[in-house]
Amino acid sequence: MAMMASRILNRTSRQLYSAQAIISSEHNLSVRSFAKEASPVSTDGVGDKILKKIFFDVKKKFDIALGILKTEKITVDPEDPAAVSQYANVIKNIREKANLFTEAQRIEFTIKQKTEGIPDARTYLITLKEIRVKRGLKDDLGAEAMMFDALEKVETQLKKPLLRSDKKGMAVLMAEFEKVNQKLGISQQDLPKYENELELKIAKEQLQHMKKEAEEAMDTLLKKPEFQDEQMVETKTLDMRNFM
């Protein structure tokens, strides 16, 4: 049993989803910033210096994340709310110590980047929808459709497409959006609650990923002759700290 657990955890810890997911997302943001700062025809070494800085910054953040993960007991049980909450707190600790973006901040960064230069409100909303779908976020309340309906109403009144530079028209649209928020019971004061719910959702998905990886590893090993007498262990009993 000990040998099989070691083999399982060696595979699972190599693919430890938490550190990889957090750092890779942050790394993507750094590289995008680099692309804007460094000229493609630069010959003075500025681009190399920026890339080197990004590399060491990412390595530092990864080392911080790995150091925390080596000390925290992660219970790989995505169906246990306490385990999900505890894991979410571990990820929050990593982000605070490594100075990383929260998921909400990453989404905000992506929105700013993807919508920069979009002139009209409709294309802006379509882009927001594409970002939501790509990140796997669900619109359970149907807010998106209501926002498009609000835009349709405003553009019908204007008798033309609404441009984001149209301050008066955008003010009318924002007022319509506020009506949507009120109808759905969404308020600015509740944003921290929504962000926390998002972090818990992500934590659960990451635990599900780790559980799946561990179970697949066990299933593969149990098919080998040397493990025929072994039995499948519950993932919540595994401790990855010993194999990192």
C-alpha cells in the first residue's frame, strides 16, 4: 500500500494543479505586459532584460507557492465543503504572500486588455460574453441576456448603435444595467461575497482535478501484477506534502 501511495502521489504532486494554475496565469499576464514593453526590432538588449526579470519573478512566486503547499495539509475531497474552504484559504495565502492576482483581478485584467479600443457597446458586451464562456463561468441568473435587452432598448431609443464615447447614451445604458442589478438582487456591496463564491468554485474544481488524477493513477497501478493485492485508497487520505 505504501509503495502504491508513493507512486500515486509522485504523479499527482508533479501535476499539482494549484501551483501550476496560479503561477501560469500570472506568468501569462507578465508575458503580455512584456509584449507591449519590448520592441520587436530592439537591439539594445532591453527585451532580454525584461524577459529575464519576468523569469526570475515567476520563479520567485512559484517557490513561495511551493513552500506554502509543502506545509499545508490539503484534503483531496471536493465534495467536503470544509476541505474546499480550507484549500481556498491555502490558495488565498499563496496569492497574498506571492503578490498574485485574485481570480476576479485576472478577469478584470483580461476584460481591460480584450476590450481596449472597442468603439461600440454591443461589441463590448459580445467580448465580455466570449471571456465568460472561455473562462468557464456560468450565467445562472440570465444577467447577460438582460444586459443585451437593455442595450437593445437604448439603441432603439437612439435609433443608432451606441458608441462607448457617447457619454449621454452610456449613462442611460448604465441606468438600465442598474435596473437589471436591482431586479436580480445584485448590489455593489455584495461583490466581496461573489468573489468569495468564485474562489470556492475554483478551489472545488482544482480539487476535482487532483482527485481525478490520483484515481487514474491508482487505476493504472492496480492493473499491474505487483499491485494485484492492493486496494484503491480514498484520495482524501493522501498527503502530498510528503512527496513534493
